[in-house]
Amino acid sequence: MILYIIVPCYNEEEVFPWSLNKLLTLTRRLKAETDTDARLLFVDDGSRDRTWEIISEAAKAHCYVSGIRLSHNEGHQGALWAGMQESVATSDA
């Protein structure tokens, strides 16, 4: 079983590195303590800053980090829904 932690992002350039480090620590802890295959899925909700570039860099650096980019701002719920759809499609593949 894979546990996806879906994180909507909108103009998060300044705080993304901090958030990423906290979430990476969490995923490592989940793996060590529960043997859960936890993955991070960041959803760029139409950001206008470097958020997508930073998500892409994180995905290249960490095999259990991925991201999707929405073409325009869908709002928090829309970004969560897109992330859920992506996680189901990825799990089925």
C-alpha cells in the first residue's frame, strides 16, 4: 500500500524548502516505524513564483517526491482533488 501525502501549493517559494524538510522527515519516520510506503505529492495550484521549479527540483532529488502543475489557480479544494486523482492514477499504473 502507498500512502500519498497531498500538499496543495500556491506561491510557496519562500516556505517550500522548510515544508519539504519537515515532510521528508515525516515520510522517513513513517517508513521506519510502520513500514509504510509514504510519498509526497505537491500540487502547484497555478503559482506565479518559482514554486513549480522548486517542486521539480525536489522530485529529481527524492524518489518519493512528485508534483503536478495546474495551469491556473483552482483553489485549495480543486488542488486537493487533482492530487487525489493523480495518486489513484499513479497507484493503478
